[in-house]
Amino acid sequence: MYKNAKIKLELCNEILKSDFFPSSPSFEERVMEQIYAEGIQAKHFMETGQEEPGGFSFRAWVIIGFVLLVSSILLFGLDLSILASGFGSSFLIPLGITIGIMLTGYGAFFIGSHLNELRTHFKLH
């Protein structure tokens, strides 16, 4: 019985070593091909001045910034002492943190998505 199992195991091993499974590119090759293709595509969009698909246009960034500006002006236009008396003064700390996170996030994403334009505008290397 042991010889029979050994023969079957060797037979399975031979099947696996032969062209039973089609060859496929390794994971690293597929990742590097994808990175190369995205680099070529990004270079094309930079050279032609077009927006990348799925990205925000400059107009959308301005609209979002305007909405954030108007909402923060309206918020600071409110009498915050009424809110503080109703919810307690500890309400103002999370409010300030939330506003800070929103403005910092907007600035970081805007700068990150327009890095090449800002680099050429400010003549940075």
C-alpha cells in the first residue's frame, strides 16, 4: 500500500512539473507593468495639459474651496457663545479641531494633486 501511494505521489508530482498549468507572469511583473502603464498615461496627460480621468478639475477645486470658505464664514458669523452656553465650552474644542482638519485636508489634497503645476509656477526643482 505504501508503494502504491508513493507511485501516485510521484505521478502527481510529474503532472505538476509538466505543462499542466499555463505559465503566467509573476506578481512583480504584473505590478511593474501596471506602474509603467500609469506612468506613461500620467506623462501623456501632463504633456497635453488634460485632466486625468477620475481627477477633480481646477474648477471643482475652486468650488470646493469656496464652499469651505463660505461655510467657515457662516460658522464664525454665528454667536458661538450661545453654542458654548448650550453645549458647554468643551464643545468649541472639537469644533475647532474639525475645522482645522477640513482646511488642512483640503490644502494637502490640493497641493498634492497640483504639485507639478505649483512647482513650475514657483520655479522649484
